[in-house]
Amino acid sequence: MEDNYNDIHANILAHLPEKSLIRFRAVSKHWFYLISSAYFSHCRNRSLMFPTGIFLKMHCSSNKPKYHFLALHGKPVRDSFGSLTFVDDSAGIKILQSCNGLLLCCSSRRIGENNRNYYIYNPTTDQYATIPKPGNRTPNTIFGVVLAFDPSKSPHLKVVFVRSSRAFHHLYQLEIYSSETGLWSYSSEVPEFNYSKGAYCSGFIHWMTYSGASLRFDVVQERFQEIPLPDDWNQHADIRYFKESGGRLHLILTNSRHSTRQFDVYEMEKDGSRWFVKYRVDLDALILEYPEMIRSNSVPSDWDYHAFRVLAVVSEENKGSFMVLHVPGKAISYNFKHQTSTLLHDFAPGCTHIDGCVTIETDDSFPYFGTLATVRSLGLDRKDT
């Protein structure tokens, strides 16, 4: 009977905003443990799989990166930019990845790989934890680091580092930290690849390069697999977007020999068997509304003739799927079905040309998912700010 009672309450509370849930944890010990439980996190992430905002890295001269929070719903709001201050790191803090409500961060300035700290931060609860360093780490190069966290499957996480290998017959080695065991595991059977940009989705870390190579890593089985390319992949393809959102992996390609007004948004099948065209995009109406998207000093065959960056793809079927674009000085949402746009934020009011406008690259965008997952449940030392 008590389990049924908890199930009913958990499924009702799972639909409430994060701020309300944080307050409700103070109602009683029972509600605190219920809302803080891994089961509740599973219920919530099962019903709320869509980002409500994006952290945007703003380019500045300071060694400490500054971020702007872009709300995806509601009226455009002008608010201040700020640095991440959840921990006092003299080198500053930068975001490396967003994964189902948690941010993977690290020391911003290069201070030597052995001295660089890596953090897991929950911006909803303002809790963080420092990832412990392996005892036998040597000063070798990090080529990529990816956080793997899916609260719908497990309350635990893994952090995968791809490092240079000390062995002559291997270029790379893996270091994997598991919050479930609190231990590091190591592997030297790592294919030669470009591991600089990885995307975690549904149990796998995916990598793709501009040359057309693709690879994924099974986080549970800890083994590599090849993944297919889209059927119409060709040597002139440019990767404009390759990220996960809400358990779905998306890819956008444009062809350097054709106009970037029209392109397809691909989605990976859940079993990883193939890419399929999820949305077809035509930006003609958007370019008429924002003529500053056309670069005056370029020709239509240039890959960046139309000035835009894709910041996020949100497959929200019930409310209407959309993508978030950065055009000169502005962030807008573009509805796939109706081909309409909505202004989300004006970074540079009155800016009508490209030079001098705020520029945000795709890699500077980190989706925000509200989650109450705590670092205590992740097996790391919890720190409340």
C-alpha cells in the first residue's frame, strides 16, 4: 500500500517545476526522501525530456568564460552575463558538456593536465562535486572527455577520458570513472580517431569527423562500434550540428557546393542502425525576415554564405518541434512544421550587419534540463553552494 502511495505521489509531483519541488522537499522528511530519490528522478526524466533553456558561452577577453542563460519559452528577456561561481577555481570554470540536467565543467585556463580540475554541476540544485583524480595519472594529453548520465536508466554516471597512451603500439587509452563504484577503469584498445567532440545518447558516446568517419562507444559494455553514415553523405558535406537532446541524436549537414537555405535534419534510430531525415528545412522566409543573414563579402557557393549557427534541435512533438538558431546579434526559434520564427533574445539591439554583432558558435551552446538528481546519489562527495 505504501509503495502504491509513493508511486502516485511521485508521478504527480514529477510534473511540477523544479523550484516548487525544491520547496516541497521541506514539507516533511518523507517528501524530502521521495523527491530526492532515484525513483523520482526516473519518473521526472521520463515525463520531461525537453530542454527549457540553453547556457551560451559568450566570447570575452577575460580568462574566465561568461555565460548567458537563454530561456526557450516566454518573452525575450535581457539579463546579465556571468561566470560560473559554484566553486572557487583560480583558473576559472568552463562548461564542456550538458548531459540530462548535469554539466561537465573543468578549469578554464590550461594549467597542466595534472592540475586541471573536473566538476559535475547541477545548476538546478546548485550542487557540485569534484571528480577524483586517478592515482597513477601521468602528464599526458587529453583528446576528449564526455559525461555519460541517463537518470531514466540509472542514478549513476560515468566520465570517459580519451588520453594519449604511453605504449608505442597504441596512440590512445581510455580512463573511465564510475560513480557507482567510485573507481577508475582503464583500456588501451582504442581505435585511432578524432575524439575532440563527443555526444552521449542512450547508453552510447558518439563521435563523427568531417572526413566522414563515425564511431560510438558502448558505455556499459565498454567497447567500440562503427556507426553508419547518412545515405547521401558525400565528400563536400559540412557538419553544422551533431548533438543529443532528450534522448535523440541529431545531425545537420550542408553541402559546400550548394546553398545553405535548404537542408535536412537527421535523427539516429534508437538502435543505432541508421540515420533518417526527421525534418526538412527551408530558410527562405527567415532570410527575408533577417536579411543580415546574407554575407555581403561572400558568394552563394561559400559554406557560410548564410550567417547562422544551429544551437539546439528540440523534438517536442506535442508542442511543436523546433531548432534554436543564432543569427547576427539574435537568438531565434524556428518551427519545423510551420517554418515560422520567434525572437528569443536580442544580444545587440539595432545590429543590422555581421561585423560587430555577438557571435555564438554551435559548440558554445549547452542545453539545460531541470533535474533534482543530487551528487550524493551519483556516488560523489556532495557539495552544496
